[in-house]
Amino acid sequence: MTTSASVPTESEGAIAHDGTVTDRLVEANGQYAAAFTDPGMDAHPVLQVAVVACMDARLDLHAALGLQLGDCHTIRNAGGVVTDDVIRSLTISQRALGTRSVVLIHHTGCGLESLTEEFRHDLEMEVGQRPAWAVEAFRDVEQDVRQSMQRVRTSPFLLHTDDVRGFVFDVKSGLLREIDPA
């Protein structure tokens, strides 16, 4: 198997590695599109589930959860934090596209564990404008999962808050550990 961190052999990949990373991605898309066939599905997730997870590149959510194209909505951001924008996406997912379950996935070794709100201050000093968003840094990943579950469960915009579960993905073992909301 080739990952973006490994260098393909001549026989493995015909994608040239000249130009920018974006050029490489566009070239890969051309190869993907050449073999693409319309799967004939709409935007309603087959499993009626939305997964909210960290954007960390080590998380291959579809592989880790045994998901296929069309099974779920995937919402990702730094830390997998339930922000107003995540609530917006979940609301659309539930009210317009039929999802009923929410799975929250944080992970071990998250970069947000090493940041503080001081990050915003530093940005303000550098660019002359304070970001309107919070960093949402945390020290305790389990507590942050609990907070995220609580934000989903108490949102007045969401129709389905009875099946909300939170997990921590171990980046070393690949295993999920469920977090008790209480």
C-alpha cells in the first residue's frame, strides 16, 4: 500500500511528483475521474449517521469504522470540537438529509492538547486582528468528548439527540474507546 508519506515505485504510481502538491492532487483526480462511474446515490447517508471527528491526517475514518461511500456524513475540524458550525452542519444533516445518530471522535495525541487560547492572542499580535473563533484547546481529551456530547444533546436545532456517542481513537493501536457521558 502506498501512502502520501511513502514514495511509490515505478509500477505503483503513474502520478508525477512535479509541481505543487495541488498539481499532484489535480493529476490524481484526473486518473480517478477516468475510471469513475456514477454510484447512483443521493446525499442522504445510507446509515443515517453523522460522524464528527478531528481533521488529523492520521484518522482514516472510513477504514477505521468500516464505512463505504454514501454511508455517513463526515464533519471534521481541529479537535473534532462541536462548534456552532458543526451544529449548523449537523442540523442540515438531520433536518434536510435524514441522519438520526451522531458519533463524535477525538483522538490521542491531538494538537489541541498543546495549544491554549494564547494562540488567538499571538495571531492578533501578528496580523492586527483578533480571530472571532475560539481555539477550543483542551487538556483532557475525555472531558472534551463529554463536553462535545453535551453540546449536541442540548442543541435546540437538532431533532435527534438520543443516539449521541463519543469516542477517543488511539492513533497507536487504531482502537476506539467509548467515553461515558456522565
